[in-house]
Amino acid sequence: MATGHTDPHRRDRILDAALDLIAEEGVAGVSHRKIASRAGVPLGSMTYHFDGMDEVLRAAFRRFTDHIVAVFDAHLAAPADREEARAAVADLVHRLSEGSRRDLVLTQELYTLAARRPAYRELTHEWMGRSRVHLEKHFDPDTARQLDALIEGLTLHRALAAAPHGRALTLEAVRRITTTPAERAPQPPVRHGT
């Protein structure tokens, strides 16, 4: 492994270590020393790569949001029609809620920071906007905004529930939000020639 400042992966290891520690101990439990130790880098690397703990946290959470946006992209890039997109959104909720506890905790830690500090609020706004870009490939902007909130809410409810709801309920919730007035209107009967 490369040593000194020439190690091209050192910054990535620092950010991964920061995220692991945040998931285990919360933001309040993270320090330069703990991150350096977890990343296997000299303590001086922290100040070489970052101006302070706030910069470490912002860069780490940006890395995390990039990961979640990639999960959105993986689920929402392929659907060809609205019904496939609805199914993909339901699958996404279940993937996120049944997936990594680390991701769930990191999401909540970021939201807590965002509730207190404007710089992190900007990061969450950017994240939500990037997620909605994928939803807007299939749904209008207002519907995408509603779906984004539904995804987060249902993911959290399923992840924390003693008995998580099933996919049918998720899909029904997605359908209720995404069904257009034209889809709700009764279709005229098909007339056959006389």
C-alpha cells in the first residue's frame, strides 16, 4: 500500500471510516483521532485532506448521498412505462427498508444535522433534487415530489416496524399518488359496429 500523501485512496478511506463511525456512534462520537485510527492513516492526514471536522462530515455525507442516488438510479433507470415505474418505486422502498441499517442510521444522522445547520440542509435539498430527477423520468414534478416523501416515509416505517407492511400496501400507496385524473375516469364502453 502506498504511504505518505501519495496514497490515492487515503481520502476515500477517511470518508468511509467517518461514515462507519457516524453509523456506530453518531456524529457527536466522531473525532479526527477516531477517524484516522479506523481508516489506518496518520492523524496528520486528516488536516492534509480536510480543513476541519465540518469539512470531513460534509464530504462524508456527500459521499453517502451519492450512494443513495445511485440506488435510486439502479431501480428507476430501466422502467419503460408508468406501471413498471410504479413497481420499481415499490421495489425501491423495500430495498431501502430491508437493506443496510448503516444507511438508515446515516440518513437520520444527516437529517438531524440538516435540521440544525444550513450547510447540511443545502446538502439534503441537493440530494432530494437529484433523487427527484430519476422520479421525473416517469412522473410529473409534483408527483415526483410526493413520491420522494412517500419513499422516505414508508422506508422509515418499514425499517422500524415490529411487523413491516408488505409490498402490496406499498404498491397501493404508490398507485394512489401516481394515478392521474384521466386514469381514474371511467373509460367509455367500446362500441362494436352494428
